[in-house]
Amino acid sequence: MRLSGAALFSGALAAIAAYAVLTALNWPAKAALFPLTMGIPLLVLAVAQAIVDLRDPPLGDRVGRRGLAVFAWMGAFIALVLLGGFPAAVPIFVFLYLKTESGERWWLAIALALAAWGFFHLLFERLLHFPFEPGLIQEWFQ
Amino acid sequence: MLDALVQGLLLVLQWNAFSLMLVGMGLGFVVGLLPGIGGAATLALMLPFVFKMSPVEAFAFLLGMHSVAATTGDITSILFGVPGEGLSAATVVDGHPMAKNGEAARALGAALMSSLLGALIGAAALAVSIPIVRPLVLTFGSPELFMVTVMGIACITSLSGQGTRAQLKGFAMGFLGLLLATIGQERQSGILRFDFGLTYLWEGLDLIPVLVGIFAIPEIIDLALRGTAIAGNAPAAKLGAGVWEGIKDTFRHFWLVVRCSAVGVFVGILPGAGGGVAQWMAYAHAVQSAKDAKDRARFGGGDVRGVLGPGAANNSKEGGDLIPTIAFGVPGSGAMAILLGAFLIMGLHPGPDMLTKHLAVTYSMVWTLVLANVIAVLICLALLPYLSLVTRIRGGLIIPFLLLLVFVGSYTANRQIADLIVTLAAGALGFLMVRYGWPRAPLVLGFVLGKLAETYLFISMARYGYSWLGQPLVIVLMVLTGVVIVFPYFQERRINAA
């Protein structure tokens, strides 16, 4: 028996289902019917799967540094959007990713960042007049 | 009727209408590639531009854009694993693995040709069924619509993979999807469910960020982990050579394409059944049509039939969607509700007038669907050998653009920053599901259908009590649901016995 990532995932599903069921028990019947009907079988199935995963753990289930790095980049992009809004975040993100993560040459990183900004600006701002929220920095200066 | 059909064609071929249709198509082509802002959102954004147009011009512009967006959505789904439109996620399941196997051009050829056939079948259904479809639409009340959603949910058995363990995992994911669909304010009692004190969750989770996160982010991480191009080390010559193979695949599995198109038309006609349902039901049907267990195991790993079914249903749905919108003013989907706004702007009233006084305008819509799809598919087919070369670009170069596609697409669906966080969370969930062998399709199906099922169940109970369970069409749909559930097991047992 080994506590593998697969068992942890199945256990997390079981915990979510248990939380849903316990929460729904406090609601009126109409509101609770669906969450209970879905939550109870999910709880049973997830617990069963967690037991299987504990007894017979699958091999090679590590996420790896590169996978985590992509998640970190996604978090960084969201932070950039919050700070500077989409129009600023798009070229900055493309440039930073290409230069630091992919190790591309300066001219290529700058050219592709400008191309991304150009496409974004032309399609969303010029053509579709799509209203993007300003970032915290723009709001602060206003 | 024939006069009106010809007149409708001539109206679309007029210089103004035709050129506006081409402009709409160009716009639809680009936005169709982006998740989130596809179909309905672009229709809403373009609505103010139709005020000065004639009805034929306005519908040529809007429908040209909308129908092409449905077609090109498949391109990003196949090439990058990013659903081009929220509703085209089913194409990802087999289309993207084909791209990874170096068969991008074949998958794209199959998706485009099946989309074209689906669109033609949808347009034909629209042309012939408007006068006769009224009884069908009026027969489907909330109990029947509830049973249709249950039938859709029952497709989980076909989407879960084979063996007891895979089936149990599939069902668990289906239940999780249905549970996620309960987040937000419960419409009957007003109770806030699983909102964690966040107003963002009052309306529940939106489909686009969840779909895009679950399907696209695991593919992007996989690309980063592999450190190669999407097509890996497949020979470059093989990439562009499969277009004709894909086209031939469409005709090799012609009746599957026809049946899946019929699923699309049927679901499209039903008001409120939702476009996502059609694609997944068509995909499930394609899986069910496998000859044996070995044949069925190919789905999910890059089987062309998994591309043909959803591709056909996605476009035939457009014709089906238009039927209740034109004939009764009852929109079959969100996009059609917006199109209804265009009718009112044009001073047209959907209903009997559209079948008598304005029949030529109605047929001009049919022709717009046909022409826009034929032109779009021809252009795409010419570009396919070049498009498929995108799968040869180094992962390190393409990943930031894919991430932009994912997050800009998720944001443009609702303009909510919180949608970005939901996308990230859904991406983490999708990644872990792939890593630990949990199927994603049942979760999405449960999520798409959960809210609809609950709403229709409540209306049925409030209106009819338990007596709706005895209605003839409900019983027929129950039997069909039973067949959908039992069929894969029956098929497996029959094969094992043989």
C-alpha cells in the first residue's frame, strides 16, 4: 500500500463529494435534491477508486518541473492581466515567455511579441471594439 | 415554394448581400479560431452594424459569420487541442490525438468535409421542414426535454472507455460534472449553492472557461513536457498529404455522418436543448457505432470517426436551430436568441409571416448557410496543407500563443477576470484527470446537461406532478435511454461470446 498521486486525487474527489453532500443536507429538499443525487454516488465511487489506488498504485505519476513551470507562467499571465489589463499583458507575456522560458533570441522574442500585440489590437480593439477592463495600474493613475 | 427557393438564391447572390456575406465569413473565420468569442458573442457584437442593412443583407452577414465560426472552430480544436468554440470540444477528443500522430491534415479534411455535409443536411432540413415541424416542436414540453437531457447523460456509458474500472471512473466524472452544474443560485428556491460567499458564483460556472481549461491546458502542458512540436517527430511530408484521405473518410463513413447530422438537426430543433448536447451525443453515437470492443478502443486515441460525428452535428445543428427561431420565434440556442433580435431590428416577426409573406427571405437564409459553408470549406481545404504545418512549429515558440488563445478566449466569453482563475483551476483538474486516467468527456457532458436537466425536471414536477412519467413520448424516450445505457454492455458481451 502506497500513498500515490492517483490515490490523493481520488481522495480529493471523495472529499469534494463529502463536502457537497454534507452542505446539501442543510438545504430545503428542492435545492438539495440534485446535489445529493449526484454527490452520494460520486462519494461512493471516489472512495472505491481511492482504495484501489492505495492497494495498487500506478507507476510514474510525478508532475515534473516543466509541468509546474507552465502553471507558474499561467499564474504570471493572470497577474499581468490584473496589473496592466489585457492589451499590455499580451505582448509582455509573449516576450517574457519566449526570452526566459524558451531561450529565444532577442529579435525573435520582440518580433513575436509585437505580432501578438498587433493581432490582438487589430481584432479586438479595432475590429470588434471589445471592451477590456483596465488593469490596477491604469486605475491607479486615473 | 420553388419560386421562393430560386428567388431566395438570387437575393443572396445580389452584389450587396453576397459581399456582406463574405465580410461576415472573414470575421467568422477569425473569431471561430478563438475560444469564447465564437458564434453567439460575435453575433451580439455585430448586431449594431445591421441597422442600415436590408433583411437579406443582414442575415447574409450574420449567418455567414455564424456558420463559418462553427466550421473553423474545429481547426484550433484539432491543431492545438484548444476548443475553437466552446461547443466544438468533442472534436478535440480524437482530432488532437490525430494531429499528434502527424495526421493533422487528414483530421482537418475529415472535419471540414463532414461539417459541409452536416451544414447541407441542416440547410435541407430547414428548407423542407418549416411547414411540417410545428407538431414536433409543440409535442416537446418540459418532461420530454428532461428525458432528452437524461438520454444525453446516458451517453456517459459510451464515453467512459471499456472495462468495469473505466466505466466506474466515467460515471464518477459524469456525477462530478452534474455536481459542478449545481453551483450557483437554485432557480426555484433561490438558495445559493456552493457559492463560498462569491457573487461571481451566483450564476454558476460558465461553460467556456471550464471546457477550455479541461481540454486545452493539459495539451499545452503535455507539449511542454514533450519538448517537441505538436506533431512530434512525424515526417513533414506526411502532414499535408492527408487532406484527401480525410475527405474520403467522410464518404467511407457516409451514413455515420448522415446519422450524426440528423442528431444535430434534431437537437437543434428542440428549443433550449443547447448546442453542446448535439456534439457529445453525436460523438457518443460514433463510439457506439464501433464494430467491436477492439474497434471501440481506438476512440480517444485518434479515430477519424470521432472527428466526423461531432463535425457533422456541429454544423447541421445550425439549420435545426433556425427552424423554431424562424417558424415560431422560439430560439433554439443563445445565438438564435440574438438572431431573433436581428429579426426585430429588421421589422420582421418570426412566425407564419416568414412562411408566407417573407418566404423568399427565409430561403435566402437557407442559401446563406449553404453558400457560406461551401465557400468556407473550399478556402480551408486550399489552406489545409499549410495550416497543418503549424503542428511542426517548436513547442517553445507556440506555447505562449496557445496560452493567450486559452486565456483571451476564456475572458471574452463573459469579460470576467475570475473566469481566468476558473480556467486555470479547470486546467489543473483536467491535467490531473489525464495523468491519473480519468476520462474528461463524461465530466463535460454532465456539466453541459446538469443545469438543463434540473430545470426541466423542476418544471415537469411543478406542472404535472408525477403524472408526466406516464406520458407516451416520455416512455418512448425512457426506453431509448435504456437502450443507450445497455447497448455498449450488450455489444461487449456479444463480441466476447463470439
